[in-house]
Amino acid sequence: MLFKKTLGIIVATAALGLGQAAQPQKNWKDMAEYDLFTSIQKDTNAAARLTNLDKWKSSYPQSEYADVRLKAYLITYQQLMKHREAYDTAIEILKADPNDQASLQEILGYIRILLPQQANATLSAQNKTDLDTAGKTSAYVLSNIDTVYAADKKPQGVTDAQWAQAKPAMKNFAQWTIGWIAMVEKDTPKAESELSKTLEMDPTNATASQQLAGILLAQQKDHPDKTPLALFEYARVATYDGPNAMPADQRQKLDAFLTKAYSTYHGSAQGLDQLKAMAKTNALPPAGFKIDSVVDIAKKKADEEDAAAKANPMLAFWRQVKDGLTGDGSAAYWEAMNGSALPGSSVQDGKFRGKLISATPETRPKELKLAIEDPMVADVTLKLEEPLPGKMDPGGEIAFSGVAKDFAKTPFMVTFEVDKDDIGGWTGRGPAGAGRAGGKKAAPKKKE
């Protein structure tokens, strides 16, 4: 059982923990009571011992050793796995000795067994009473841990080292129990807070990480900001393989769930490996931890596009054209665009601008290929009726407006018919000695 693994549970079975019972100030009613006690002390058969304990109780209800008898009942019920009876017995013991470690451990450890095991089962009045008892007991342990584990409270047969190790384990378990009770009672804010405290105290508690993950993920509708925290905790459970880790097969299933949930939330698995690496060595996310959702990413992209549009309205309009021509409604978009003069009033000076990639022919070209979006990739072809003068090296900026006549999706290319007068930035000149642009000779100077 998990709580035994977590607590390193201590049960003083040597002589049923009754070796210190015969205290001078107490007296047996008669020799028959003492003989009955002795037989119980030596009996290793729990069922037979329970019969003798019942006989002792019925024969000597007012025994001065009633407290010893109660502790014998507790151990016997535990051995017989009768935890309803053990739980009630522990409550009786704690009324007289609130620091009895075995009774405290019974209440904290076995409250989980006493509740319905079906998910979302309705709690009975008894269940609610048991939870209240466990909650108060856990709070008592946290506040009085040094007293509970004082040296004079160490059971027989337990070494000093075992007693020292049990103290922090019990403290951690008490804190976890408080968080677990809040979870069962559907007190979400308290469960989140207390389970987080549990992991601060004991980072190895993978079950608490899984419980916290579930609490956080359940709030995704009203508190979507908590979804990244849930994903972190699922990553923790899926990757952590140290003490108190989940079994390997469960970690594998949780890893598959994490991959799907992360990709759905983020839009892709990008960054998931980094998340796993962080969670494997940390039980809780660092301050300010965040994973961008698909909504965050879309908003960031929209903000970037808005900023780009303000900085470069021409480029923003061109990207709008490209998205329209490559999207699902590209046919309808092209039907509306075909034969239109662009960019028109959509751009302040009515001109697109792009880098010259090539000219055909190189001298006095009638066709130019330009790159508007990516300076290394042509995405516009300009066709002219009249050739441009001379030759211009690639890389220069050309401004133009024209009539859209054709386009291709792959590779993306839009073809415009352009008048020579609607092109700006062309710096072509004729061959050496040919005179001014256009090939006309300069007029000779007049002699004076």
C-alpha cells in the first residue's frame, strides 16, 4: 500500500507492544485476568487473540489495564485488516493519549480505505465524520510532530534510526492527507494549495503530483491560465523515476496523455521535450511558468502582423493578397482580383516594392521578376509592352503598380501587366557611348 511505502510504517509487534504494560501503580483484578493477559501477549494468531481480547473485555470491563487492552485491539484489528474497527479503536486511544503514534498512523493511513472506492461516490454521514477526524488528526500531527516523536514515545523494537526516519515521513503524510481530504470534499482552492505544500515538503510524492494535475486541469474552463501548471504536473509524473515514482507502465500512459494534451493546448509538440526535462528535476513549476496556448500564439501573431502593417502597410497588404490566393478560398479570391489594378489605394503611394531578382532579356528587358516578401525568392513577374532602357543589376528596389493577370500557388507567383511609366527605381542605362537612357544620343554642344 502506498501509505506504508510513504510512511515507512512502524507497528510495535514485539509482545504486541504490551511489554511496558505492567506498571507498578496498576493492579490485576485476579490471577485469572493476569493469565488471560499473558496468553494474549504470547498469541501469534490474530483471530484467536481477538477472541481472547473479547473475553477479557467482557470478563473484566473495568480493568485497570483497559488502555493496554485497547492498544492490543488496535494491533490485532490491523493484522486482521479490520480497519473500521481499528479506526474507531484509534480514536478511543487518542482520547487518553493524543500522541499515540500507532493510533495517529492508523487514522491518517487508513482513512482512504474507509471511503467508497468508486469515483464520485456520494459520501455518507459516517464518511464525512471520518474525514473530519482525519483532517483534525493531520493538523494535530503537523503542529505537534516533535511531541509525537519524542524519544520517550518510541515503541519497543524500534531503533533510534527508524524512529528518526519515521518523523519526517509522518509529517509529510499528514500534509498530504490534508490536501487529499480537500480534494475528496471538492474544496478545489484548498486542495490546490495543500497539495502544492505537500510537494514543497516532499518532492518525491508522484501521486500528489498527479492529484494536483487533475485539480488544475479541472479548472481549465474558468481558469485557463492553470492549464500550463497542470501540464507541468503531468510531465512531472510521466518523467520522474526516483523514490515514490509511479510504475513504469502508468508513466508511459501518462506520457501519451501528456503529448496529446500538450499538442492540443499549444498547437504542436514544440517545447514538450524542454518541459519534460524541467519537470523531471522539479516537482513544482518555477515562478512565472507559462506555456503559450493556440489562442496566445494566434494573438501574438496577430499583434506582430498588426505592428508590421503599421510599420510597412505595403508588405502587410501583399501578405493579405498572398494569404487570399493560397487559402481555402483561393479560386474566389483570384476571380475578384483578376484584372484589377493593384495595389491601388490600399497602399499610400499606390506602389508595390520589391527587390529585382532577374530581368529578361538582361538589356532592355520586357519582363522583370521581383521579390516582395522574401528578398531571395521571386514572387512577382512584371510583363511590359515596351522594353525598359539599358541594364540593371539584381538587388535594386523596384516600385510598380499594374493589372493582375495570372498567379500560381506553387511556387507562389503573381503576374502583372505593367506600363513602363508605372515603374519606379529602374536605373538601367544604355551601352557605353550610347548616350542617355533609352539609347538616344546627346545633342552636340554649340560652338561659341
